[in-house]
Amino acid sequence: MVGTPKLDRIDINILSTLQTQGNITNVNLAEAVGLSPSPCLQRVKRLEKAGYIQNYRAVINLRKLAEHVTVFTEVTLADHRRKDFVRFENEIRKHDNVVDCYLLSGGYDYLLKFVARGVSQYQEIMEDLLERNLGIDKYFSYIVIKPVVEKHSVPIQDLVDRD
């Protein structure tokens, strides 16, 4: 990561706090990480500029908002040339109901996470994808019965190198 600032303990604490409390005030953030407000804000701006902080957002309680279904889908492509992956990925990015998509190694090529009004809407989306001739050889769908763990943060302290 050439050109990115080296992170110290305070930077890590800022990132950890912001990922769980994105709407925290600068004054409260500064207090939480042991800084005065001005240097804290300077650090946040530096972390944003360096790309460590991509954006701020609200996590919506979908169960309270509307009936919906979450479906995980394994997708295997018929061919494995670079252009086949690029075509599939470009098209899948256009679908708002696809909330996550991962290219994997192993028994299938992609794992997708869909959120839809119901199973019938999900099936319509899959039929549309199949009709587009994106090279999908086969797919398997797994309907989520209930979420057991849904974390919107990662253990930053455990992931970074310790000095």
C-alpha cells in the first residue's frame, strides 16, 4: 500500500469506533479515542483521504420495513475465460437485488446474496439472468430461514499487524 499513511493505535481505534457508530459526533469520537476534537477530526479527514474510510451509511432494519426474502445463490459459469467472468460481473452489478457477490475458488464460481420481496421475485430475477445468456451453467439457491449472526463490522484490531 504505497502512499498510504501508516496507522497507529489511535487510527485503528478511530476506524473501529466509526464502523459501529458511523454517526458519532467528532467530540464523542475524540473522547472515545483519547484525543481532543481538532486532532481527531484531522485524523478522520486523513483516513478518508487515504481511502481507509469509504463512506458512512445507515443500517436499515429490513424485518421492520417490509416482508422480504434473502437468498444465497451459488453460480457456476459454463466457460472460464476472462471475458466470461467480466461479462457476468458487469451484468450482475446492475441488479439492485444483488447485495453481495463474491468470486470464489472451489466447487462453484460465484456466491451471490439476493434480497427480494419474495421467492417469486427472486425466481423472476434468476430467469432474467438466464435469458441474458451470461454463461450461467447452473445455479443453486438457498433461502434464508432466519439470520443467526449479522455483523456490519469486522474485528479491525485482530486484522492489522501489531507492533
